[in-house]
Amino acid sequence: MSNEQEIIKELLEIKQLLNRLLDKPKITKQRTAPFNKSKNMNDEQRKQVMEYIQNEDNKNEITKLPKHKQISYVRRELKEKYNINLSIYMTDKLINKIMP
């Protein structure tokens, strides 16, 4: 019987440990987008992006690049010239709509 009691005691300890683990408060990650992403641009920034993407010289530079490098190139240029962080998704949409 002592063997059964030891097993029961160990099972109770395991149960208590599991309850502590399960009752731990969950840490939630803040899922806020970094400031100045595409949806957070103001009117001036939108205008700068449109002027950049519609500029013929810029269009020519972009079209010279292979398709897989165009997005990163445009994002880097916008960041360097205007300090605008355009999302990959929005950059791709712009390139596809404006470029032939």
C-alpha cells in the first residue's frame, strides 16, 4: 500500500505542477505596426511616393532591375530619400499598377 500511496503522492505533485504551468498569466505581444507604415502615411508622404513612382527616370531604373529586386529597390529608395517605410505589399501593388 505504501507503493500506491507514493504513486498517488507523485501524481498529485505532477498535477499541481501542471496546474501552475497552465494557470500562468499569458504574456501578450503588442502587435502594433511600426510608425509610418503604408497605412499610416500622411497626405504629404503619399504625394511623395506617387511622385517618386510616376517619375520617368525612376520608372526606367525600376524596370531595368529584375522583378525580384524591384520591391526592395523601391523600398530602399523611399527610405533613403523621404524616410518613408512602405510595406512590401504596398510597394508591390504600386509597382504592378504603375509599371507596364
